[in-house]
Amino acid sequence: MSTTWRHLPAPAREIAETATDAVAAARDRDAAAYRPAVERLAVADRAGLVLGGAVRLLLEEGHPDGLDGDDVRQVLERCARSAATWWPEVDPHVLLVLLAGALGVYDPGDDENPPDPAAVARHAPLLVADLLTVTGRPFADYLNAAFAEVARTELHD
């Protein structure tokens, strides 16, 4: 079943559709479909914020007792190894930054080489697809929750 995103404003709808395409391509290990999807995602304003929220939600659900260093290392290694078999451009540093950012412990000022939005767009769907294998729920559930969280945060700011 496919989710429609008609209820979202145009910029959010673009993020939802593009992120869905990118995560589906990552799950299918389809580099030919993945590249154009992440290129579109890279130019979608605030896509990193939404995908970061989805990653955090996936981590919370997949690790209800919290994460320790070993858990983070396992997620990082599993994702990097799995992605490298079909997406040789995978960069473990960017995956680590995404994990740390989702957990709220990343400070770009402390990073000599922080990833740019294009690198985030190329790696976030890899991490999401990997984490979805743990939870078994559809990506749309997490995407909807991430959009709701962003809206709630913006409402209170």
C-alpha cells in the first residue's frame, strides 16, 4: 500500500515523496533509483531535519531501553557494511554524524569536516532503511511522526 502525502504543504510533500523513494531504493539496494532520489532529497529544504527525526524515532523504538556505545557501533557497522555492497560511496563518518545528531549529541563546531546537506541526503535513507529492518514497521509511520514533531516544535517556537 502506498501512502499519499496530499495533506502536506508542497515543500513537505516533496520531502515525503523523495524520502520515500530514497528509502525504498535503499531497501531494494537499487543504486540506479537511489542516486536520483537522494539528489532530489539534497535540494529539499529541511529534509535533514525530518529524516533526523525519523532516525531518532527508529532508534527509540528499536532500543526501548536506550542506546549505549556498543549499540551505536552495531548500528553503524551493520548499516555501513550492508550499504557498501551496493552503494560504495557510503561514508561511515557521515552515518556516525547522523546517529549522533539524532541522539542530540553532535556538535558541528567540534567536527573538522562536518557533512554538507548533500552528504546527509545521501546517507540518511541508508540509515533509515537499515533501522526499518529492526522495527518492521512502514517508513510512512515514522515519517508522519517526524513531520508532526517538526510541526509541534515550530508551533512552540
